[in-house]
Amino acid sequence: MKTVLVTGASHGIGKAIAEKLCQQYRVFALDKEVPTHHFFERFYMCDLSNTQEVQKTISQIKNEIDTLYGLVNNAGIFIHKSLNEQSLQDWEKVIAVNLTAPYLLSQSFAPFLNHGHIINIASTRAFMSEAGTEPYSASKGGIVALTHALSISLSGQVSVNSISPGWINTDESYVATVEEKAWHASGRIGKPSDVAEVVSFLLEREDGFITGSDFVVDGGVSKKMVYP
């Protein structure tokens, strides 16, 4: 059975990805919190904002695997503060988790991913923004760019793609309003499983032709013309 490493696998989209993949792949989960679910074979605790912890965890995983079929860089943190309230520490932490860690993991595991996949979870905020989201938007824009750069550096060896979710409801107790549903061309807001389905689709592609692409999963919102 092929092995797929999923970061940020304890909650939300990462949990849905692990649940979707665990029947077909050996799922190695990585997060700073121990999962309450069991959709994985092995778990590695790691704070992705700490580069030393990331390097140590990478070394541990390398010692336990010979090959890797998929790396899903899903873990991410979001900070929403007005620009004048954002600190350098805010910026550095978001960039560390959302962009630096995926870079380090991709660089380190690329030799193990012969004819495998790197899938980076970006965001539609890479392409459009609201006020007070500079660190997050910059990190996700960076992930999209990192994706196409890696696809060229690893051409013929690893397929590298990103997924840009829109509004994905990770709060199971939240019920969307009629207006919120209507804002989406799909008629509903997103579910974590919507992203997990695209991850599964990409992992099933073994010929390497789909690479360097970003897949928007936002219910059609980013295609909607908005007038003042």
C-alpha cells in the first residue's frame, strides 16, 4: 500500500483528507495536536512554525520510510488583524507554517517521491483579499507560486499541484444562511470533503500529465461578477 503524508491532519480539511485517503493509502499524519480520529497509520507531532522541529521530524520520517507516494501540505494558520496591529511575529509565524514548512517538506521528501505527488493546499485568498489578511494572503500566493516552481524543478519525477479552497465550513455546528448559500453558484458553502475529493483525484493520476496547476474549489464564487 502506498504511503501519503498529510500535514495538519487533526482537524478540518486535513482530517477530511486523511479520512478520504486512509482506505486506499497508508496515511501518515503530522500535526501539532494529537488527532481525536483514527484515519491514519502513524502520527508525528510537530509544530510547523518551529524550523528545528520540522527538520527533526523530517529526519525521523526518513528513517522510517523507503518511498513516499504523496505529500499533502495542508497545515495552515490564519491571522486576521488590521494592518497597523499586525506584528512582525504574526507575519513570521504565518509564513513559517503556511509557506516555509511546505518548502522544507517538499525539498526533503522529493527524492522519496519518484513518480509521486506533492499537493499544496492554497486558498482563493491567493488571488483576492479582504482587509487585514496580509500574512495569510501572501503565504497562500506564495504556495501557488511554489507549486509551479516545484513542478518545473521536479519535472518528470514528481507531479506538483495546488488546490485553492474558498469558503470551506469546518465547523460542523454552523448552519449557513440562505444568503450565504445563494452567494455561491453551487447553491451551498463548501465542505472539507470537497477538497479531499480533489486530493484523491490528483493522487489517482499516475501518468504525471497534470502538474503545475491550481484547482479552485470555491463553489463558483471567484467567477461571480460583483458590482458596487
